[in-house]
Amino acid sequence: MTIKAPVYSVSQVNQYIKNWMDDDSALSALLIRGEISNYKCYPSGHHYFSLKDAESAIRCVMFKREAARLRFRPENGMKVLAFGRVTVFPRDGQYQLYCAELTPDGVGDLHVAFEQLKEKLLSEGLFDPSRKRPLPAYPQKIALVTSPAGAAVRDMLRILKARYPLAQVVVVPVRVQGEEAPGEIARAIGMVNALKLADLIIAGRGGGSMEDLWAFNEEAVARAIYSSNIPVISAVGHEPDVTISDFVADLRAATPSNAAELAVPDQMELREAICHLTRRLGNAAERLLASERTRLNHLCQSRALAQPRTVVDERRMLLDNRTERFIQAVNVTIERSRVRTAKAAAQLNALSPLAVLGRGYAIVQKENGEVLRSAGDAEAGENLTVRLTDGVLTCSVKKKGSAGHGREKADV
């Protein structure tokens, strides 16, 4: 069968459909509710995902320019409202939603962004109480990172001057609202640390809506506070307002005025404390003087000071007595030693060979000095030395024999 109809290329058909859909005002501004799936963010900065409900799905793209305005991070399974236009991508012949705005369904995008960043920084330990530094008790320099034109800075300056005029206050001007504010606040905190401009930082602003306070919910500001070597007080908005900076800072103040009160002591309280300590010191000094005066009076009335010669004489007599007792003890010790020495000498003399010789005995030795203990050890004709108590005799053996029982003795 021959069909008589114009012949079109695929590109012509896709382009025709695209032009038709672009001309439809109903498709040029759609607000679609759905659940995100197949979400991907490419290095180019473009976001690709699908929106689905219980029965259908539509492909979506969000280009880098629009995605840069997102306050939160899209995630699979998140229910959202997507605003944009529906048209055909001619190359693939598939229609898709070109998303210009994306907001969480049921809650604001700022709330979702706040909770997402809070969860992320909490998992990284930026809120850990153990890393929070104590504030200086008496700060010498305080840096106020805030807007120089707001009422908050005037309140802080007034309170700091009234409470503790000794502290030098440096205002580091930054924007606290708008797209440029987070970067300026983070850089200001880093500059105060790098130049060591202060020993305490107060970062904050006056009250406002969540959008107004959003600069202090940015990750850059939170990480600058966390990296600060100088303690930081977060003073953002009014008491009900809570920001990410409050969780990271070393101390959270309900308001900027409250931050000034927490940063420094009250000079009136310090004066009262000094007066109290002065009174205590005076009373302690008076008690000490009274105690020493009583002790001095007691010493003045003592016999040692009233009659010093008597005390010296008593000490001299005591010294003489102890000297005499010492000499007696030494003499007794010497006498006992003398007796022991004499007794030992007598014992040694009784055992001395010379004493034996004195009783008529003699010691006979051979020529080599060996003591002769038996007649059998001598030979006839052998020369012997006989040691007596008063001298020595040299003799020669003529003959030898056994002593006793009528037997012959050795002739010398």
C-alpha cells in the first residue's frame, strides 16, 4: 500500500514537538509534587533526577545556575515541589522537566538545609563539648565580628564599656546578611586569629527572620569558628533563635547584649570583691600582729630575757656536770680496756715459746731450720742447733738411742 504523505526526519519531528510544547503556556510554568529518585550531581554542576509518584515518573534536569541557589542537598526519597517547564530534548526525543526551583514538600528548604548541615557537622565532631575552650576570665582584647551599622554592635560596646572598661574592643566590620556575608564572617574570624588581634571573639548580629540569620548557618562560618584558636562566643538573634554557629562556638549567648555580659566580669562586682579581700587581708594582718605581740610580751616576761646571767650560769653548771660525767665514763672505759689487754697479754705469754724456754726447756733445730721433734729424726754426726732461753748452742750428734726404761739416751 502506498501512503501519500510528507516525509520528515526524526530531528524535524522532535523539533516540531519541542516547539509545540514550548508554545503551550500550561507547560511553561508547572509546579509538580513528587519523590526524588535516581538523583545524580555531575562534575559540571548540573543535577539530574526523576520525580515519581505511585504510578508514573518524569525525568528532570536542574542546571548549574539554578542549582547554585539550592539551600539544601537533594536526596533520593525526598518529597519535593519542583517548579519549571516541560519540553522535549530533541537529541533523545524524550520530554523532561527543566527545573528552575526545588523546595522540600511540607517544610521549608532552609529548615531542611539546617538539619542536613547540623547532622553532617555533628557526625564530624564539630559540636563535641570536650573541644570547647574556656573563656578568659579577664580578657584584654575583644574582637566583635559583626555589622558596624547595626544596633547589636552599639549595645555590645555600651555594655562592655560599662562592665569592664579595661578591655580593648576591636570591631571587625562584616556583612551579616546576603550571599557575601558567610565568606566575610569566616575570613574575619581567620584574620583575627592570624593577626592575634584579640583573646576573645564575639560573632553575631541582631534578630531577624531565619533568612536574615542564615549567614550563621553556613558551613564556612561553622568551620571558621571550629578552626579558631581564640575562644568564640556566638551571639545571633534573640533567645529563641538557634543557629549552627551556636552549636560550634565555645559559648552560646542568647543575644548580643548577653554575649557582652558573658564575655567580661562586672567592674562593680570586682570592686566589691577587692574591697572584701582587702578587709579580709586587714583582719588577717591585725590577728597576726596581735598574736605576735602576745608572743613578744610572753618572751619579754620569760626568765631567759629577764635574768639572762642566771640562765647562763645554770647552763654552765649543767655543762660542768656533763663534762665530769663524760670524763668518768671515759676513765671507766679506759680501765676496762686496760684489764682486758693485760688478761690477753698474760694468755699470749703463757702460750709463747719463749716462756716455755724459760722453764728449762730447749728447742732443737736442724741446719735447715726444721724443728727436731724425735731422736729418731737425728743422725749420728749431724750438727744441730739448740735454742735456750738466753742463747743458742751448736752441737754434733755422737750416737742416738731411745729415752726411758733404762735404755740409753742419744749422746750429743
